[in-house]
Amino acid sequence: MSMLLSPPVEVSSQKQVLRKECASHLPALMSMARLQIRRVKLSWTGLLILGHFIYLLGGATVFQFLEREAENKNRQHFQLEKLHFLANYSCLDKPALEEFVKVILQAWEKGVNPSGNSTNPSNWDFSSSFFFAGTVVTTIGYGNLSPSTGSGQVFCVLYALFGIPLNLAFLNHLSTCLSLHLGRLEWGIISMRHQKNTKDFLLMVTFLVLGTMLFLVLPPVLFSHVEGWTYGESFYYAFITLSTIGFGDYVIGTNPQKHYICVYRSLAGIWVIVGLVWLALLLHTGGRLLQQAFRPAHPAGDQEGFPAKQEEGPEAVQCGV
């Protein structure tokens, strides 16, 4: 009887030995896994830095190739126009003309359009001021208009000091609300290879296309009609504005030869605020999709990956979902 019971005891002792051996090797295996994860993270960080730097170098090269020759032509054309002007008006010497050009530049820097006369629309009526306030808190900063008085400059600093954080909180809250609706659809795109979730994919594409139409495709049609720009110029203005780049080469409501309705620039300011939320969400989603595509797969629920299920916390309740 004792001989029949001895094999289970031997098997149990062997299992205990194996468990001890596994436990002794477990720290080494975990450290190797952590080292591998760190190497992956470091390689991804280095690749991202290198790619960003190469992207900047490539952009600088292309911009230089496209714009430098045009700049030289414009400069030569301007110099020729000055010479022709002096030839036609012999009573005016070159120093006087240079002084007049400086006066024109100073007027332009202060937001006064040199063309037209004193009956041009004011840059500081309520509609234009509302639009300017929006460019301050959104940090677009076209550069075509700025406060010229000392008190206006001081108020602009204080206004931006409190307005920029308020605007960021506002945009973040709206973006969070949209993200709660978009999260499952975004996860549907990422899991297409595994789950074939065609319905979520179509909903995601529909959501992005409708938003793009509403904020980036249709507004340039209106700007093209009102401002007299081409559609390409209007689309360029819309994207440069919503991305907060704000060069200032194209700004709505500044043509002195056109008569705008009083709420035109105010409505444009509202479009900027809402469009910023959409474009921020769009760029954020695109960045996450690219990041997920180039990174190694992570287990479900990992901090760096996507959760398997959207959790409805207090933010969802506040957004009404």
C-alpha cells in the first residue's frame, strides 16, 4: 500500500522543485522583458526624433526651392516700379520716395490699409474686435492687426494671460466630449485587421468626412464668393487659420473695396473656435492611428495601447453620453 502511494509524493516534490526553479528564473525573465520594452521605446523615440528632423529639413528645402525665385522677382519688380515712378515724377527725389514708402509700411503695420481713403471701414468696430479677440485667445495671431496704444497693449497681455488657458480648457472639454463618441469608432479602425468591424469603420469615415466638409471644404466656398479669392486660396486660408499657423497673408474682411455685413467677421470667429476643436480632434486621431500603426502591438489594456472597452466616467456624464 505504501508503495502505491509513493509515486504521487515523488511527482509532487518534482512540481515543487520546478516551481522553485521557475521562481528563481522569473526575476531574470522579467528584467529581460523590461529591457526589451525599453529598447523598443528608445528606438521608437529615436526614430520619431529623426523623422521629425528630416521632415523639417525636407520642408525647408522645398520651401526654398518654391519661394526664393519668386521673392527675387518680386523684389526686382518693386525696384523697377520705384524707378519708373521717379522717372514719371521728376520733382520727387529718391530719399523722399523712400520716406513715403516707410510711412506706408508703418501704416500697414498699425493695421491701416494704405489703399483707399479715410472712409475705409474701421478695423476696430465690434465685429472686427470680436474677431481679433478670438485670434488672441486661440494664438492664431495673423499679424495684420495689433494694438497700437500702450493701454491696448497692456490689456492685450492681460487678456491673453487669462484667455489662452480658458480657451484651452474650453477646447479640451469639447474635444473630450467628441472623443467619447469617437473612441469606439477609432478602435474599430485599428482592429479592422482582426475583427473586420466594417460598420465601425464606415461610421468613422462618415464622421471624419462630414466634419471635414463642414469645417474645411464648405467654408472656403463662402470665402471665395465674399472675398473674391480662388477656392485654393480660400482653402489655404481655412487650413492655415484652423491649424493656428496664422501667417496673415490672407485675412477675411480686410478688403476696403468690399462692403461686408456687420456680423461677417463675428460668424467667422465662431467658425474658428468650433473648427479648432474639430481639427485638433482630427490631428489627434490621425497621430494616434499612425503611432499605433508603427509601434509594436501591445496587450489589451496596456497604458500605451487602446483599451478594450471605453469607460464611461464623469466626463461622459458631463458630456451627456
